[in-house]
Amino acid sequence: MTLQSYGAQGGAAAAGFGDGGAGVAPPPSAGATIVLASRAQRFVARAVDLMLFFAGVAFIVQLGLPQIGDEWSTASGTAVVSGVAVLWVLLFPFALMRFESTIGKALVGLRVVRLRNGKRVGFWRAAWRELFHLAVSFVPVAGFLNQAWCLWDKPYRQCWHDKVSGTITVDRSTFRTRTGQAVQRVW
């Protein structure tokens, strides 16, 4: 498998990918090309995902707010928190597990796959990836470093949430399946 930086010509194999080095197993299909997601694609995808998430949160909160004159109750607070949790699960871990991308990633043509073998990310791995991303976002400097880490990470351009979950973000149009067939867009 050849690993290319986004926009790179040719394609020299990245050190440690598919050659048994760095704890990475051989890729799913020899000769297939993987183009890593560009930094701009990742940024736009995350921005779209966050806009959709916060729009959904605003809608859920509006539904859960009491009518004028009513008091905020524990039941409505629980409903809002539960609604936001379900929204988060659907937009992030479930979407990564089912479609290999969130809505934002799908719009810019990205998918998230396991680094070890290029296969689909399971629900618990996707949940761990997104929970780590969420938790580290609340730590001011760490949240910034997590997002910025892919700017200088070599050779896979992984952010911390990718590293802890063993995933990489790749360009959907160039990633090949085991049989060498181009992966079809699902969204």
C-alpha cells in the first residue's frame, strides 16, 4: 500500500506503514493508494460538524425550555441533556461506525479508518475517539494542541484523538477496498 500526502506526486511508502514497523500491520490491499486528508479538509469538516451539532443543541434546548411562566424542571433538564447526548452519539460515533465519516467529513470527501488495517472503525473505537476529543477540548491548551497536532505529525497527520484510537483520516475518493475497487460515497 502506498501512502501519499494530499496533493503529493508519485507516492513513496511512508516509513512504518505496511512494512511491519511502528506496530502497524500490513495494509488490507497491496498496491492500493491512500491519500491522507489535507489539513484544510479536516478543518472544514470539523467546522461543519460543530455547526450542525450546536444547531441541533439549540433546537433541543428550545424544545426543552419551559413555556413563559413555567419553571425549569428536573424532567425537562434531563430531557435536554439526554437529547444532546443522543444527538452527539448519532452525529459522531454512530456516523463514524456506520458511514466511516461524519456529515462534515462526508461533505469534504473524507473517511476515518483504522490505522492498523484500513478497516471500518467500530462503535466503541469511534466513541473513544470522540469522547477523548470532547474531553481534551475542555482543557484550554490541550484542546488547541489536539487540533493542531496534525499540522506537524508525521507520517499520518494524526491528532491526539486519532492516536489514542488508532485511526487515520483519509481522502475517500482515493482509498481502495480489499478488492481494489474504489470506495463508493455513502452520504
